[in-house]
Amino acid sequence: MIGTFYNKNSLKDTLMINISDSQPVNFKEEQKYSMGFDEKNNICFINIFNFSKYLESKEGFIKYSFEINNIVNRICNIDLSEHINDNDFIVAEVVECEPIEGTHLHKCKVFNGINTLDIVCGAKNVRRQLKVVLAQVGAILPNGLKINKGKLLNYNSFGMLCSKKELNIDSEDFNDSGIIELDSNYQVGQKFDKIFA
């Protein structure tokens, strides 16, 4: 998944596309865009300047779409179409949940429709049989944070269970405290697109 961010004011009308976590070592700067490349000459990022000239878009984290890909292709001669509608946010179900003694954390097993993953979660409302929004490894949160596999207190964690705040969702359809609790309208394994609404 790539991260696509836009802010007309604080980013000076620039669309920022984060393609990889690699450290850029070479740069290309043109009047309409700039790009960074890693040591293997793979593209790390693309910034498109004066983006509102090409597309009026809502600000913040946005979904990489056909429209945006066409603009990138036209301006930079780069095709990132494999990332169109890419989404690493999945409806999942907590199948096991045990408190980690002496902490506010829980070690959970979470089913994403294909695999059961180990996840460490600190939300008070996490429990068995709860449908949740899972940010899988590789997902990029609206604040730009990329989810990586990690360890908390020597417990492996392969993703994150998300709250409304973490996903920057205003909808009153979801609870305000703790992780999002999904109802029976959501099927385990389906993409969770509300983050892009």
C-alpha cells in the first residue's frame, strides 16, 4: 500500500505519494514535480506541485485512484496502477483475547478471513467475538504511520486494531472510545473503506 496525502495550505498545494520506506539517495526535481530514488534506483516518493490545477481533492489521507494515477502518468510518465484502490484495512474478528498480566494490554488472535494473526492490543473494549478494523502490516494510517510487524513485551504483533481517531473517521456510526466495534453488516475479510470516505 502506498500513502497518498494532500493539503492545499500547509503542504503548499502538493500531493505527496509515499511509495516505499527506503531512504532516497537520488532526487529528480522538475517544475511540476519532484521524485526520490533509493540506491537501487526504485522510486521512494513523488510530490506533485500545484495539485489543485489537476484535481480538486479533499485534504488529508486519500485513496490512490484511477484519476490520480492518470495525473501522475501524464506529469511524471510513471504508472502506479497496481496501487489503485490498494487497501490494507480489513474487517477481522477477535477469536482469542487474554490480558497480559500487570499491563493494560491484551494478547489476541485475530482472523482476517484467511489467516489468524497475533495482535497485541491496548484497547479496553477488545474482547472475543468482536468484529474490528485491522490495519494489516504495510497499512499506512492517515497520520502517515506505517504498520510494521513488531513485538510488545516479547509478544509478536502483526498489525493493529484501529479506533475512529486513528483512522480519522468522523462518522457517528462507530463508538468514540476504544477500537471500532463493527456490526453484522460487515463481513470478515472485506476491505474497510470508511477511512477513505
